[in-house]
Amino acid sequence: MARELTRKVFINHARGETVLGPRAVLSQGDNAQFSYIARASQSGPTIVKFGTVFPGNGAHNLPAVQTTVAVMNEKNGSLTHFFDGESVTQLRTVATSMAVAMELVPHAEKIGIVGLGHQGVAHARAARELFSPRELIGISRTSTTNSHDEFSDIGSDIRQLQDCDLIVLCTNSQSPVIREAMKPDSLCISIGSFAPHRCEVEPRLLMNAQSVYVDDVAISSQQCGSVCEALKTVSQPWEALKSIGSLFAKEGKTRITGENYFFSVGLGIQDAALVEYILGKVA
């Protein structure tokens, strides 16, 4: 359900049928605060999502990401609902990652997940269910034992990813996690490069990529760290940079060769699509 909602809302976004207000990200050292406003359809409810990312919160027994989604009624503007933003974020982020992966690497046999927080484990569970991979490797700075049943192995050596068909980066790193080229016909998904100062993939690697997919070209060009840095070296329109709306709408070829990337900064339309669906079910 969530994957189909994701596909539909991004196709509609590419067609101009969604409403997306400005996305704001305020950096504060290692931390960030963000907010955005959106509708998944022209006449649907408006959502406002706001939250914080504080990577050091684990030391204080607090979640690293804290968010809230507020909903305003489309008929009278009243504030009608609050949703736990992290639950919504996790569901729609994993759904989007898996929808892109199913398009580009549907037969992935070796999958690597970097960062084993809530998002990393949720991505691992979805990948295990959808792909039934031969190997599912977890990479963590703090854990070297297999403490999650989803993984066939957990370690700290990033070199284990070199022959993966699919890599998902779920970190809070401000400096590149991926610094070397991946194997041909592979896909790397980054969900942690959501602000200009967060850069999970070495920008120079994008210059040799077949495709660099983003959720929104204009927004990612300004707010996705790896893409922002790569664009500083481009002197002409970058043909590799594409929206996943065009991917889902089957515009152009989808058979991949070489290295391919998807950077998700997260858009309000994703949250709005889930909220609109849920409210429609309980109405």
C-alpha cells in the first residue's frame, strides 16, 4: 500500500498535481531543525511537518529524530489531527526507497545497509521481505555482532559493500560514508544527505554515475549535501540528475548500467499522501 501511494504521489508531483510549499532546514552544528507544508492533491488536507535531528540524543536516552505532523481540514481550515511524525517518516521513507529499488535493481542479491538505527533496521526488514537476498549485510560503527535477525552479517568494514547490488545509507554522517566507486549495475540510496551540510556520498562519484535520482530536482539541488557539492563542479545542465517522478512514470529507460544513486531529502507530499489515505479510511 505505502509503496503504491509513494509511486502515485511522485507521479502526480511530476505532473504538477500536488501542492508543495517551501522546505526549510536550519543547521545548528551537528544538529538540524526542519519544517514544510504540503498537500498530496489539489483539494486534499494540508499537512505541516516539523521536527529536529539531534544525533547525540542517544547519550541522553532521547530519540535522534523527533517530528510531528499536523493536519488542517480542507473544508474549513481547522487543525484536526496530530500524527507521530517519526512513524509517518519511517513508513514513507522506507516505502520510497523500496519503490525506487524495485524499479532499478529488482533482482538485488546482495544488499548492504549502513547505519542500524530505526531507519536502517526498517529498511533491512523491507529489503529482506521484498528481495529475499542471498546476503543482507549491516554496517555499524558501534556493533560488530549480529544483534538483528534481518541480517546475515553485521560488521564495521565499509569494504564489505563493494560488490553489493543495493546499498542503503541511513546515517547521520556529515562527511561521506561512500568514498569509492560501486560495482556496475548497482544502486546506492542515501536518506541522510537531507541538508546542505550532510553528505553521505563523495560528490565526485556522482560525476561518473549513469543516473542520480532525487525526489525533487530543484529542492535537492539546494538542500541535498552530496548533490549540492557535485553541482558546484558542473558547468552545464546535468543530464544524470532526474526526479523519481519521471522514473515511476516510465519516462526514459529504467534498465540500469554503471553506478546509480537515489538521494532522498524527504518531501511533505509523501507525508500528506499517507495522511490523506489514513483519514480517508477512517472517515
